[in-house]
Amino acid sequence: MTALKILHRMVCFVVLSWFMGFMYFITLVPTHQADNGRVVTDAAIVLTGGNKRIEEGFNILKENKSKKLFITGVSKKVKDKDIIVLYGNLDYINNHKKKVEFGRSAMNTNGNAIEAKHWIANNN
């Protein structure tokens, strides 16, 4: 047997092994929602910069899936009320003002993580 045939068989074996391992991994991935909507978190943290993130954060709060909502990376030029009018139900938020907080020091993703970390430490 030539070295080329041996190399070809080894490569085929490695590729086949990887593929079978990947298929096994896929069978381990859960296909159902773990909490079924019953879990209530202490807080939901929204990092600004992504599409519909803030809206989803308000939805989580309104559906009572979280006790508080922290939105990090909000521009200092944007007023709290503007965000609430745009993304939240103003009447609901006015009755639950203590549940929503805005972070204004983050300028990027790393800053969002740092700001969220400080907020978590200050809010247990």
C-alpha cells in the first residue's frame, strides 16, 4: 500500500469521526424551553446596540418574568421618558418606576459588561 492511500484513509477516518461526533453533539442540544415561562429572575439586563433588545427587555418586565430591568449603554443625550414612550407602556412604567434603571457610562460592549457588573454588585 502506498503512502498516499494510507494518508487518504487516515483523512477519511478523521473526517468521518468528526462528523459522527458532531451528529452526537446535535442530539444533546435541548429542543425545548427550559423554564416554560415560569422562572422569574431578579433582573433582566439589556445591552444597547442590538435590534429589539430594549423592547424585549420591557416585554420580560411586563410579563413578570423579571423583577427589575437594567438597560446599559444608554446615551446621556437620551431621556428616560423617551425610551419608555418608544419601547414601553408609559402607564405601566409610571406605576413601576423603581423597576427600570438606565446605565449611561458604557460606550461599547466591554463598557456594557463593566456597567452591568457594577449594577449587579450594587443591587445584590
